[in-house]
Amino acid sequence: MDQLESNTNQPAVAITTEKSGFYEGFNRVVAMVPKLLIGALVIWVGLSPSVAGEVLLSVQNWSTANFGDWYVYVTAFYTVVCLALGIWPRTAHVRLGKLDEKPEFSMFTWLSMMFGAGIGIGMLTYSTAEPIFHFANNPDTIKGLTSSLDEDNVRNAYKWAMLHYGFTPWACYGVVGISLGYLSYNRGLPLTIRSALQPLFGRAMSGSAGHVVDIVAILATIVGLSVTIGYGVSQFASGLFNISGADWLVGDNGKPTLAAQLFGLILIISASCLSAMSGLKKGIKWLSNINMGLSVFLIAFFVLFGATFFALQTFFYAIWDYLVALPAMSSTVWTDNGVAPSAALQGWQGAWTIFYWAWWIAFAPFVGLFLARVSRGRTIREYVIGAMIIPSLICLVWFAFIGATAIDLELSGVAQGSIVNADISAQLFKTINLILSPELAVALSVVIVILLLTFLVTSADSGILIINTLASGGNQGQKHTKHVVIWGVIFALLIGVLLSAGGMDALRSVMIIGALPFSVVMALMAISLVKTLLSEEK
């Protein structure tokens, strides 16, 4: 199928930027408004942490209760759109760029960058936690169809785990990545979120309406990255505790202390700023290759020393179970109708599925724009396979070999609840402590902490670069050090005060609230993309 050529009669997007001064090269409104809003949030939370924590949780509960069904249906819509574009020949062979343009990065580097920026940190935290939590409790156990912590619940645990880490999150990224890649490289529009809505709203995207779209995208990126880094620094503290045993890192409740989290936060943000200053082709590229290499090493270790046969069975069963159940899982909304177990099902969906959909949506402007940036020269079908299907399988490999080892330890009685009952940040370390000698467990913990750091730094520095790209009207050039450092400080302050106010609960609340506006922007992006591709002539 021939490449679809652009229709040059479409109105362009013109974004004004400052010619001189502190914000030279930036759109002043888009650059300043997010800083002012986040600054106001930091001051409010810092002055009244307990009150802020309660208010944020209350607003989160209201948001989940009133918009939970929207999150379920709109993410299903994103998934259908991306899969359809990758399957239908009319769109599948469209190249993001010129007809004969070659990809800028090798396949290994491309996959490494996508996985590292898109979900790498989540795998280190949730490769054990996701299967083990659903092994203990999921909708099937709530309905009485399977038994908690029993062998008959393993397949259901993986089915629900893959709902949250399969096609749907990567489709959230795909809607943004394909839209921006096509409209930027094929239509010549700026590489910024507002460009994806130009086919629907035309020149309105050049003015205030476009500013609002980019500001919403920056705010979503900030809250999504904040939750990711928050989970990362918690696991970083647990890893250091597993290595050193220092009491100041973990409290009596088994959770990382605030001091340990803030220490990790300062270390990671500092390293991220240094990496962001080096640009995409240096720091981020090399960090992505390193964390992919260490990931392969970690998985290989569990293949050799974990519950390998059980993991292989789980892997293939999970693919079948997930694909068969995906339509129903993606479209079912539970509400409390006063009849058991409806309240428990609604609570589970709010705590897991709605939280995840908000997380992926909040992460989508950052990851989607980043993936568009590194996917130039690839077809839409390549994108869907390489940035949606392959990452889903990689997530399942992590769940199968690491998560299945943890489940096997619980089933056999070796763990005796030590993994299930551990804090989410410590479950991976509890698992390796049970299968290795103390010396080897410490050595592997060092590898995991290094891998965690590379994932965290890759995500944070990519996020800082993307925020500056959005604020500068899609300009991908290297930004002055001061703008990199300012965003690093903003991230550190925001995450720090929210951790102080309510720990991860406060971060989760801000993210679920902040992701809602961008979910509407993404729905419009998907409609705009389909409209554009269907209206193009051969």
C-alpha cells in the first residue's frame, strides 16, 4: 500500500515563542502557567499537609465515583483505535516520515528506550506485586469463583495482571505517539500535543485553545511522573535496606521512611538533570541500553534459579486467558447497587483498574511524545507491533518468571506469607532473599538497585526534555541548563511535599485528579487521527 501523502491545504499550527530574555525560544504562557499552578499546589500542601491530604483523597474519591466508567470505556476506545490502525492495510503501511526515511535508532535501542521510558520502573515494582496481589484478591475471588492464595486462582491472577500491563496502557501511549509522529513528520506540524487536534480545530490550536491543550499535557506529565518516581524512590529505599540493613531506611511498619524517600529523590533528580543536559542521543540512549541489558540479566537469573517450569506454564496460559477475557475485562464497570459483592467489586476496580488507567493516561503525553520522537521512519504497523504488542509480551515475561517464583514460594509454604504481607516496595527483595543465600541476595539487590536507578533517571530526564519541548512549541533542540534544573527542582519539591503530606496516597490522588482532563484530549486525538488518515488520498 502506498504511503498516504499529506493534504497541504490544511491550516498550519503557528506557536509564538519569545525572541529574547529568560524564556527565549519558549511560549511564555505554556512555560509559566504549569509552574505557577504546581507552585501553588506545593505551597498549599507544604503549609497544610494534613488538610491537603484529606482534601486530595476526598476529590480523588469523587473523581473515581463519577468518572470511573469514563476511564474504562475511553481506554477501551484507545485500544481498539490503535489495533485497528495497525491491522488495516490502508493505514498500517503509513510511514511516520518520508517514504524512504530510515529509522533513526536500531531496533534494540528503540525497544530499550520505549520500555525504559514507558514502563520500566513499574516492572521492578509490580513484577512481583501485581501477580501476588491478584493471587490474594481479584474479581473472581470476590465473586467466589476461585479461592484466595490457592492454586486455582493463579490463572485468574495473571489475567487481571495483564489487563493492567497489556495492550491498554501501550494503546494510551500509541494514541499520542502515532498522532504526533504522523502530524509532525508527515504534515510538518510542531511536535507538540496541540498539533494532534489541528485536523479537528484548525487554526484555533495556534492560540489560547492550543495553549490550554499543551498546559493540560504538561500538568498530566508532571503528576504521572511524580507517582512513578514516588514508587521508584520507595523501592530504592527498600533495596538499600536489603543491602545494608540500615534502620533509618525502613520503619517498624516495613515501609520506607520519609528520610529514605527524600534521599533517593534528591539523588535521582540530580542524576536526571545531568542526563537531560546531555540530550537524547547521549545520556538517555546509553542509559536505555544499560537498563535493557540489566533487565535481560535479571530475567535470565530468574529463568535459571526461579520456578522456571511453573513460569513457562503461566506464561502461555496467561496469553490465552488474557486475550479471551480482554473484551469483557475492558468494558465491565462495577457499581455498588447494595447487593453483595457489588461494593467490593467497585472498590477493587477503583483501587486497581481506575488507578492504572489514570496512571497510563497521565504518563501518555510524556511517553507518547517521546515515542513519536524516537519512532521517526517506522510504519504504523511497526509502531503497533514494537510499541504495543512486544512491550505487552515483555511485561508478561517479567510477571511470569519473577511473579510466578513469588507465587510458587507462597504455594509451597516456603514464604509463609512473608511476600504477600510485605510492603509493595519490598516484595521483590523478599522473594530473592528466599531463593538465595544472604551473600547472593545482597549482590543481586545491588544489581536491582542499579537497574532501578537507570529506569528512574531515564524516565525523569526524558520527562524533563519532553516538558521543555511542549513549552517551546515543539522545538526539540537542546535547552539551556537553567530550564532543565528548574523542572528538576519543581519535581523534587512536588514529590517531596506530597510524600510528606500523605505518602503515596497523596501522590495517587493528585494523579487520578490530574489525568482526567488529558483523557478527554486523548479521545479527541484518537478521533482526529482516524479522521485524518481516512480523509487522506493515495
